[in-house]
Amino acid sequence: MIGNNDIEVVIGGKVITLSGNESEEYLQKVSSYINNKIAEYNNVDSFRRQPSDMQNVLLLLNIADDYFKTKKQIEDLEGELEAKDRELYDLKHELIAAQIKLESREKQIRNIQGK
């Protein structure tokens, strides 16, 4: 959707208005992710005993960790894809070279048989 999209979401039990160019579905998905992280950490006793500012820092660190791990995974997959593309390119060239060689041999055989 083009244009600014305002949507009210609930994050950590508080109603927050999000604005962005993204769809409502996307903004809901982002808020759901944050809520799931909050719920995940609220199940950990040592987390709940921390002051709220420390809880926020720990949540931010965990989300940043998710981000960097996902980014690394994407980079690895892109590297694998590039390697596979190079391999495919090389295989196509080998196939073309083999076809040319085969055609040359077939022509030689026809020439020998024609004599």
C-alpha cells in the first residue's frame, strides 16, 4: 500500500499507534513478533526479577541477536546461491563443449563412412 498507514496495536499490554508505509498486516506481524518476545522472556524468572529498563535492554539485545543471526543466514544462503550459479554456468559450458565435440566426432564418422 502506498501512503502512510496508521494502525493501533497492543504491545506489552499497551495500545500503541504505529505509522508506516507498510501494510496493516505487516505492522500486525511486527507487533506480534515483539509480543511473542515479551511473552517468551516473561516466562523466565531471572528476567522478571530485573528492573524494567534492564528488561527492555535484554529484549532489545535479543531482537538484535535475532536480526544479526538472520542477516548472517541470508548472507550464507546468498553465497551458496552464487556458488551454485557459478557451478551451473560452468556445467552449461561443459555441456556445450561436449556437444560441439560430439557433433565434430559425428561429422568425422560420417566423412569416414562416406568415403
